[in-house]
Amino acid sequence: MTRTWQYGPALGLVILSGLVGGCSSPRTETESAADIEALRPPWFEDKTTEKGLHFQHDAGTVPGQYFMPQMIGSGAALFDFNGDDRLDLYLLQNGGSQGARNRLYQQLPDGRFQDVSDGSGLDIAGHNMGVAIGDVNNDGRPDVLVTQYKGIKLFLNQGNGRFQDVTDKAGLCNPHWGASAAFVDFDRDGWLDLVVVNYVDYDPAVPCTTLGGIPDYCPPRAFPGSVTRLFHNLGTRGSPSGGRPSAAPGATLVRFEDVTVASGLGRLAGPGLGVLCADFDGDGWPDIFIANDGEANRLWINQHDGTFKEEAISRGVAYNAMGHAEAGMGVAIGDVDGDGLFDLYVTHLTEENNRLWKQGPRGLFRDQTAHAGLVQGRWHGTGFGTVLGDFNLDGALDLAIVNGRVSKAARLPSSSSSRSGGDEGGNLGPHWGLYAERNQLFANDGTGHFHDISAANPALCANANIARGLAYGDFDNDGKLDLLVTTVAGPARLYHNVASQNGHWLCVRALDPEHGERDAIGAEVRVRAGPRSWLRWINPATSFLCSNDPRAHFGLGAEIRIDDITVLWPDGSRETFVGGRTDRQLTLRKGKGVKY
């Protein structure tokens, strides 16, 4: 039986309202302010072609068949796979077993990217959704986890540009629709565990339509939700050194145990899409936040004994301020107002509002979206990938969101109808054009209040796309955060940060020598200069379906020197390191600071 669903046509109605009638309406104060804002210097430039990145996303199924997974993927990863201190790229395809293969791009010394996919082991085809990066066997090399529609794959980094599929040997099995994933040491034993967020139990035989009988992609409520899976890393096996890896590339494997039921996560299913692992209650142990699509979010609080307790409602992050569940997709973490507590941002549908939950007191969150100025954007979009980063180095975290609908707009607008002058999806054709929307960029004024600067950033925001992944990192090591955007059935684009150099910066890599010199995923890094301090996290698994630069990036405004850096390591220990000048890349190693 065909299922009929009503989709919100808000975007199409807004566009149509500007076209009805034979004369133009008076300019509003909002439009005038946006015109003034458009005169400001942009923060980002499109450097995709110049950097040698040539990637076209394969969405798979022929348009018109409305295979639901093709509308959700795919993401990307930024990581240094070969240890040359330059970020490389891994981009996923969604064309199925006979479709295009995932691509691995190595960054060359001149900043261009070279396709090194063939023979890497990462050049797989499939309905690939998300990617997580982490060193699972503690050999100092980042490994790759790919989520898929009905599967996951784990690839061990062999250290020579080659990756080995060890999924079965590692004991990993996830026969569900995997979405976002994250590595986290939930029991603080020094081995990275794995969280895989699963979406819905999709049945391709069930067709869906709008109320008008027009075929469209099914909404999540058409199918049962799935359980988020938790896999405990048991460490390496066959190592004579008691679990420490051999120097031989690929000599050690890891084993994972599925502890979904034992941990308590198996008690509640849901249409999960986004994930964030962080210490939500301040006890020094990582918790797990799941953004659900159309149902209450989940917040699993770590009980320190291998189990978790769900506390999203009592901590304020299950619903919006009106007590309603919304369509959660991407997740971002950051201290937007400088109070020393991280805040939570989650993206939603065009017909809803994205949400900013501010923390305070510790462990409790309130929906402060309106108070922060984040309902006053020039347009709405169905947000997926999102990041909080200090793009202009003024000491305050800014916000980027990439958009693209999952249900048809009322009509395919022409590019001439866009007041910003950008294309509105017509270049994507009659099928995909109805899902295209423009991205958004918001600047933080330093107090946690944001204003929309999308109009001043046409490279990132003027042209409509069906964006999904948004990854951020400092590609050229110049101290400014760059962006990578993935789209459905479109190109991946690399945006270089060209914001005015008005502030100073610090980029911190935190390594754990006790566990193979790997990135200390889960560490909290605090930088202090006089009365001010800034807090960041070693947490690459944020946004949507993406893995980001594993370094902690700080914009420091006018500060030319810092007093000290404090690291709260994933095992709960704390160290302070000496400060010094700003505007540099810095590597901190556990055990080299002053403990307290």
C-alpha cells in the first residue's frame, strides 16, 4: 500500500509569496540589513578546483525511484593518514555495490590533493553513509570506520598508504542502517570503543507520496526506529607484550564485543542520525548524545560500570522549549558564550528551527535558540552538517550549517527569484532541484549572540545544494579553519578561510604516548591568558556523518601570549603545560605536563 504523508511546504510558500502580483513589495528592515551585510568581506572562498579536488557524489538509484538511503548520505573525513602533518580527505559514495567507489585524497606539499584511492583498500563501493576516524589498535596510525545502509566496515591503517578490512576479524557486525558513528573510550581503559547510531528499519517496498499523490522519499515515522549499537574494544590479541602493538605494520588486530544490551543502550530504539560523545554531567566520564529524527533525543549518562542511564528529559535536551520533538540530524559542540561550559547545537527541518541548548548549571541545558538570535536567519533550511568554530579568530565560536531538504518543496524556484542572487537549485534538474537549499553562516558577537552573515559569503551560501556532510579543519596550517561540504548527487567542495587576520590563534594536538601516541580522543583542552580562558575538545566525531580535524583550534582575539594550557585527559587525569606565544601549532603529550 502506498503511504501518504504531508510535508511542510514552507520554503516553497515563502518563495511564491515573493512572486505573486505585478509589482514589488517595499523593502523591509531585514532585507536592508542583509544588503548592508552583503557588502562585508567574505570569510570563505571556493578553492575546490584550485586544490585539485574532483569528486562527484554518486547517489545511486535512478531519480524517480525514491530509495530512501540515497537522500541521507554521504559524509567525509579529514585526517592525516600518512603522518606528514597535512590533512588528507576521504569521501564516501552511495551508489551501491555497482556504483562509484569511495575516494582517498592525499594532500601534497603544495596544498593540492592527489587521488590515491586505487589500491588503498578504502576504495569500496556501497551505500556508504558516515565515517569515523580513530586509532583502534594503539599503533599510532588512524584507522577508518565506515557506516553503511545495512552494514559497517573497519579498516586498519597499515602505515604504507594501505588499509586492511578487518571487520569480521574484529568481531564487528551491524546489519542495520548505520548513520553517524564515533570512537570513545567509555570505560577509560585506554582503548577506543565504538558507537554506531542506526536510523530506521527501512523497507524499500513501501512507497510514499505527498498528500497530492506525488511520489517522494518516505519520512522516518513510516518505519520503526533502530537501536544505537555500542562495541567495547577488548584490545589487541596475539601480542607478547601484554597488549602493546608490535612495530610491524598490521601485526596486531583488535577485537570488539557488542555490549549494546549489557550497557543499557539496547532498551530504547529510535530514528538516530547524529551523535556526540562528551562529558555532559561533569563527572569526568564520557556520555553519549543521540539526535533522533522526529522523536525525543537520547542522552545516555555513563554510570562508570559499563552501563548507561538515559536522562535526556531531566537534563533538558530531549525536546525543544515548547516540549516538542523535532527532526534531529547534525550535532555541534562548543562554549558559545565563554562561561566554561559546552553548549549543544542540533539541526532540524526547514519547517522547524535548529536548536541551541545552552548549558548551565553543569549538566543541565535550556533551549536558548531565540535568545541567541538563531531564529532570525534570512532563510530556513533543513540542516544536516553543522560546526561551531572561531572562523575569524576573535575569540568567539561562530556557526556554519549546510542545508538540503528531504521532502519536495512546493515548486522548483528559478534562480531569479533569489534575493541573494544565488542559484536556487535549477542547475540540479527537475528531480534534485526540489530538494536544494542554501547553506548558512552565523557570526558570534562574543556574548553568545549570533547574526546571519550568509549574504556576505556567496561562495558557501549563495548557491542551493543538497548538502549533508560538513567537516572542518585547518588544511593549510595557517591557523584558520577551512570547510569541506559534501552533497547528494553533487560535488564535494573545499572552502578556504579568507577571513581578515584580526586575531591570534593556537592549534593544539593532544597525544597519548601510553597508548601508541594516538590522538587523545575525548580530552578537554583549556587555554588561559590573563583573566580569560577558552575551552575546546579533542572530538572529531561531530557534525553529521563526518570526522573532523582531530586538533583543538583556538581563536584568541588580541592575545599574543598565553599563560598556560590545561588538559583533562580521557582517563580523568589532569595536567598543565607552559604557555608562550600564540599563532603556532603545538603538540602536547600526556605525562609531559605538571599533574594536579
